[in-house]
Amino acid sequence: FCSHMSDVGVCALAGLTRLSTLKLSFCLQCSDVGLISLASSLTGLTSLDLGCTGKVTDDGLVALARLTGLTSLRLWGCTFRDTWKATHKGVAALEALPNFRRGDTNYGLYI
């Protein structure tokens, strides 16, 4: 769990350009700012867990759609948080990823 990590911490991870797996579940302060930073620099990322993250909107999901190497994107529990602001627009961007498949809707989206 990383409930105290903010976008500042997430953006600092952007320097780890060879990172392939990242688990940010329960980063309640994580927003589009952090996701956009990750998506622009962690181009080798294949697995990302954003379960129960905080302030994510369509802009963050659209940014993640640039990570064409993603084979696993977990968004479980996000839709149950009051701060989750993503809509079908963000999901549509993710559906364009080559390895996209919709998972169990009780838990969120999986690639």
C-alpha cells in the first residue's frame, strides 16, 4: 500500500525508465499529473496496478493509452471511490491498446 504517496512521489518514479512493473494500489493522492508523467517516460512498462487509486480522470487514462506495451492494467475498486472521475472516454482510449480485454466489471478493467 502507498496511501501517502502523492503525485510528487509518482513523478519521481518517472526516472526509472527501465521499470516494467509498478504497483500503485491505494495511492489515494495519485492523480492525472502522476499518470501523465509515468506514461511519458516509462515506455517499457508492461504491468501497472492502480487499484483503489485516488483522483484519476479521463486525462490520466488517455495518457496511459500511450503505453502500448501494457499487458496488465488493473483498475479494481476505482469506480467505488468518490474521487474517481474517469468515464467511458478514458476507457475507450484504453480499449485501443493492442492487448486490451475487458475483465470482470465487479473489479474494474484489465488489459
